[in-house]
Amino acid sequence: IEQDLFYGILPQCTLANVRESNKELIDSLLKRASNENPLLVKLVKRGIAYHHGGVNNKGCVAVEVLFRNRYIQIVFSTSTLALGIHMPTKTVAFAMDSIYLDALQYRQSSGRAGNIVFLDIPLSKIRHLTISSIPNIRAHFPTSVTFLIRLLHLYTKSNNKNDAYNHALIALEYHLISSTLKQILVDIQTRYHCLHTLDFLYRLDLINSNGELVGLAGPLIHLHYFEPSNITCDLFSNHSSERAQKIEQIVIFVVSKNFQENA
């Protein structure tokens, strides 16, 4: 009887769909993710998983593949599943209200799900999410300060320098640009922007002469989604002692600027 059970778990104690599952596929994915995601693997064996920005690539791949194969039945996630990840589902539940939940986030998260469930969200907010139009997509420059910091971090910490170098080059290429002339212009602009950004990071003492991250560069990487507020915080920490007499004005300026950028 124990041999017929999936991982020794009784059918009454799991939500996993074991009838339509490929045991070899499940074993291979869980084996890859087990060392760095022991809790996730333990939950996946019972048909439950979580998905957020802190889960590494092996864990995310295991969750996404096994959910598409209908082995995993329930996934608790943040907005990471709203970024174009193919995980079709019948029901999507929005638990609790958030200032980041807008019409665009709602449309991306709900996808083509037939059933939408709202938990602890005001009726006025639900009405706003369902009837509001999607904001227009605005173009922006393809590289940023934090993006280049992350590429430098990828290269300096990688054991395979050639592989990291190739990945960085691929990330700096833009295959969606159809015009050859426009591609050349963007390439020239990107090169100048990268040189200016490297000089900027060096002046802020975030990288050394070898391109290695120093100082507060590590925390800035983890706060990449707050750019440019993360860079502002670094400037504030470096110069606040020099302007102690104007500390209140600096705090007000930083807070108001951050609200303006994130509004």
C-alpha cells in the first residue's frame, strides 16, 4: 500500500492530483529544488505551493511546471504571477486590499480565470477594479542604474564568467526593435548611458575600479523595484552628516520626491 502512495502521503491528507501526474517529472523537479527550498518541496508534495520574488529559479520552475501539469492545486502568490507567467487556473482569489492593486494589476493577475474571488476588499474598490480601463503603457529607456548594478553583481559573483558575460550582453540587446537604423541609434545611446552610469556608481562609492560592488550596493539591488528611491536613500546616507543643520529639509525633500516618483 505504501508503494502506491505519492511520497507516503494518504489521499485524504493531500490536495495533489496524483492520478494525472508524471511521477518521474515530479521527482526530477523536486530533486533540483529540494536543497534550497525544503519547505516549498514539502508543501508541493501535498499539492500546495507559494510563488513570490524571493523564491529562486529552481523553486519557481518547479511550481510553474507542476501547476500547469495539474499536480499542484493551490498556489499562494504575490504579483509575480501577473508578469506574463503561463499558469492557467479556474479561480483567482485576491486576499486583502493593497495600494499596489490597481486595474492593470487586477487584469494581469486574474487573466482568463472563470471565477474571481475578493477577500476583505471594499465593494467600492472592487467596482473600481472591474470597470476601470487599463492605463496606457509608456515607453522608457531600456537600461537603468539599478539594472546595471545587477548585471555587475551577476558577473562578479558568477563562477562561470563567460556565461555571465553572455547573459549580460543578451540583456542589453533589444530584439523587438524592427528598424535597423533605430537599433543602431539605441545601441549607441545605450553604450553612452552605460559609461555615464558606471562613472556615476563609482563616484557614489558603489563600485570599485574593478567593477566590484562595494558599500551599499548590495541593499540597493534588493530594492531595485523602488528605483530611483533606492539611489536617493544612498545619497541621503552619504551626505546627511555633512548637512546635519538641514536634516529636516532633507527628510521632507526625500519623502516628497519618493512619493512623487511612485505616484
